[in-house]
Amino acid sequence: MTKATKGMGTRGMSRRTFFTGAAAAGAAMLPVAGHAQSALDGLLAAPRRGNWKDQFDTGGSTTVRVASNQPVFSPNTVGSMQQALETYRGIVSAGGWPMVPDQAKLQLGVVDPSVATLRQRLMVSGDLAQSAGMSPAFDSYVDAAAKRFQARHGLPDDGVVSTYTFKALNVPADIRLGQLQTNIVRLQSMSGPLGDRFVMVNVPAAAIEAVENGRVVQRHTAVVGKIDRQTPILNSKITNLNLNPYWHAPVSIVRKDIIPLMQKDPTYLAKNDIHIFAPDGSEIPPETINWNSEDATRYLFRQNPGKNNAMSSVKINFPNEHAVYMHDTPQQSLFSKLMRFESSGCVRVQNVRDLVVWLARDVPGWDRQRIEQVIATRERQDIDLSNPVPVYFTYISAWATDPSVVQFRDDIYRRDGSELLAMNDQTAPAGMAVAEEIPY
């Protein structure tokens, strides 16, 4: 086993089992069965592939080509999805795409027989022009096509084909078709009026769109709920913003996190400026609580504003039965992770102050300068929105605002019907290990 395949585990093996014999065919690549090759050639030349291959351009930015100011909840999305469905039906009926052997990392400059298989795979999905040829060399054409593929799948678009890119490449075409069919139903359920301004949180993408007049005006990276503490699906309206908020720990976090942390380190609450209050408002010393029992769940745990506050500088409120909200975080490093499923259900927002300024723009006296000044004081202040902004928490793991650019994301909560769509190996644990930090 090469270094590139270490850590792929049973899922990597199941993919190889699923595509019995495909790796060998990929290594030989060109001597494929005549009927299959004929079907593939017909697919690549099919007019209904639109202008995918004609749009290929190694000189352009693949991220720009894939990104769009069209929101996921765009009037064009369902129509684009229907066209994409027809394309993927054609791919499936022609035999799908080959599995790319994952025995070695592929990147610019590599010469390997599996690069020819990679070329064919990228041609079928429209990421590489057929005119790029079937060379075993990973050249600039393959590099640009790999980056385009990665951007469409929410992966770092660095052109390096390794573990997660292999996983995305080797999801069978019929499974991707099913994912599109599942998600078009979800999108159709959101086809009504959503408001001139709204915020959309897409859980599988761990991403947020601020939409105004049918265009995305801001995009934010997000951190959403773990598999065993899922971010809920909801519709609400953002009504209130807290600057320098207190954080009140819900009973579930007291039970699952604070009690185990205090058993491990009795100074944890003091280090994090978290105080305990009885129902009558009196403060309870931590040493008077039996941390080997559920005694602590009877009290209120409140963290003061400050650098260690779980919500850092801002909390964004909207009424909902799940008691979730959006907020800033002191753990900014989490936004750079590929798999951003780390919270207890609430949503952390990167560059949250940009979003807050946009939300509060109609409230007199609350421009960017004033908001920054208040945050700097570390004193609690609230902003009530004059015009509440709709917010939608949704689960869209496949979409297309342009039929030639189909986006796919990790089915983190296993809702799309196939384990092959869950790129993350994380599963809901039977018993959680003690955390070093609370997953707010």
C-alpha cells in the first residue's frame, strides 16, 4: 500500500469492491471493451452535453468559473437541475464513468497510467475537454480540470488528487444521479417567495449565503453541527443581534461536556470565566457541586463576554424551537478545515461582522464604525432589527444554478440514501470521549 492510500480504510476498499475490475481496466485504459468505448465516445460527443467541453480553459480561474452570484435558492436552480438530470441520465445509460485507481497521489508533473483514466473520468463529467487527449501525463490541462472538479465538490481546488478527491471521483454516476433527484425535491419545496433579502445556511456545504434582490451579496464559511448533534432544518426571521453576548450553556452541553470537563479539570469553569447560578439568582461555587452526578444540570451556566466567550463578539438571534442561533467564535482555525462539522447544532460564521453590518443596515445609528466601537468595549449591547430578515437552514447536497456546473457536497448526515455520498468517515459515537473544549 502506498502512502497515498493509507487511511482510506474500509470505505476505500468498499469502493474498489463496488467497481470490481475497474482499476485494472483503468491501468490499461485505452484497450477497453469496444462496446463500452463506443458508448463513451457517443456520450462525449452528445449535443446535450451542452458547451461543457467548449468552456474548458486552462488560462481561467476554475474557482471563478464554478462560483456564481446566483443563490442556491434561485428561480433558475430547479430548471438548471432538470437539465443536469438529463445529462446525468445520459452518463448513466452510457455506462457511467471509470473508477480512477487511488494507489498514488496524482498532481502536476506526474506520469502514470492512472492519469489516462483520470482524463476519461473528467471528460465524462465535463471538466476536461475531449481534445485534451489521453496522455498518461498530468499536464496543465488535467491540473485545471482537476481544480474545476474539486471546486464543484467543495474541495480545496489545488489540483492535487488524493484521498478526498479520489472519493468524490469514484462515486458511481448512478449514485450521483440519485443525489440530484433527491435534492431537486428539496429545492422544489423552497420555490416560493423567500423575501428580497434573506440568509441561507446550507448545512452539507457548511456555507452561508446572504441574498439580496436575487443575487448573493455575501458568502460565509460556516461550522455546523456534528453528526450526533445535528444542525436542524428550519425557517425563521432574524430579529435581534447581541454584541458582546453572554453565553448560557444548554442542559445538553452541561450534561455532555461541562460535567466531564470538570471531572477532568476542576478549574475549567474558572479558566473560561463561566459562572453558575441558582434559580434565585445566587451564584453557586463550583466546588459545592457533585461533579460525579447530574447535580449540575439544575443550575444556569453563564459565560461572561470576553476573549474566551463561546460566541466571541456577536450572537444572531431568530425564534426557533431548537434554541439554535448563529454566532462568532474564538476558534477561528476551524474555518480552515475541510470538514467543518464541529458544533453542537448552532452555526458559527466566519467574518460574521460583515454579515452583522448587512443585517443591521436599516437600523439608525448602527453602522460598521459604531458596531466595531461597541464590540471593542466588551460591554453587552443589543440591536433590534427594524426589518427582520428571513433565515433558512437547509440541507442541499447537490445543486446547479447553471446546468453545466453541477455542485455536490458531502452528505454529512447520511440523508441521501448511499454511504458512498458521505465523504467524511465520522460516525455518531456510542459514547463520546471527553473533549478538551466545548463544541458550542
